Amino acid sequence: VTRSLVVLGLAACVLVAASCVDRIAEDDRYGGDLASGAGDAPVQIAHGRTSEVFAPSGIAVYLTLRNRSDAAIKILGFEVDEPAMAMLHQTKIDEDGRSTMHSHEPLSLQPGEELVMEPGGVHLMVTGLDEASVTRGFSVRARLESGSLIESTVVAVPPDQLLVVTDDSSDTGQAP
């Protein structure tokens, strides 16, 4: 019975999160606005996803970032609700075939440029979330050099759905 409830909960989470749209709000803590990935925001965050297989030590989060402005955009870092933390990482394979993670420098996106985070490459490593937060979906915010925050929702998907094909004509900010 408990397993059935968990499966039903995961399915409901994915359905609800897949239809969510990013929100716009003011955030005085950072002296900038909390812009969504939709509308006039310079950066769109879309396709936020993590594996539905929970790991207490941390989860990898994959996003699609698109610079929709006419200027280069620098993303200084990422945030999630406390007590969790988000760190930008790069997976690297050494000459012996061993996979390791390393911290990644802030991201710069040129006008029109898109970065698709995927397993084996650039990703967010999020620690400190509980399993319920991952299951129901959670917010992630990109902190821009301008002081703005861009927020989007991350949904849990089966591991075989972590790779995403983006559609340049879709600027909804919704999960696939």
C-alpha cells in the first residue's frame, strides 16, 4: 500500500510540475527582481529535471538555460530553499575512464546562446533536500550578475528521461 501511494505521488508530482509556469515576484533580499523564465526575462530556465531516484548525499539537477537578450549574461550561481545548497559542477572523465566532479566557474551566455545541462556534463549538485521535496518538485533560482534572480521548478523524472531535446520555438519555461 505504501509503495502504491509513493508511485501515485510521483506520478501526480510529474503531472502537476509539467504544467507549471515560472512565477514573477519581487525579492528585496537580493536587491533585484525575481524574474521568471517567461515574458521579458533575459534568461529562460526550462526543462528543470532530476532523477526520481533519491540520493540522501545529493542529487544532480539538469536545466536548459537560454539567453534571450541582446547582451552577454553572467550567471554567478544557483540557489534553492534553505537548508539545501546548489553548486554548479562539471563531470570530467580522466584518461583512465574515471568520472569525477569538479566545481564549475560562473556561466556566461552570449546573446541567443543556449546551455543544455545533461548527465556527464555541466549540472547542479543539490544537497540538503529531503526526499519529499524532491518527489513533489522544488524551485531553483539562477543569480545573475545584474542582481536579478530567475526561478524555475525542478521535477523528478525516471532516470531514462534525464536527457531532453529542446525546441527553440518553445519559450514557456515549462518542463517537457
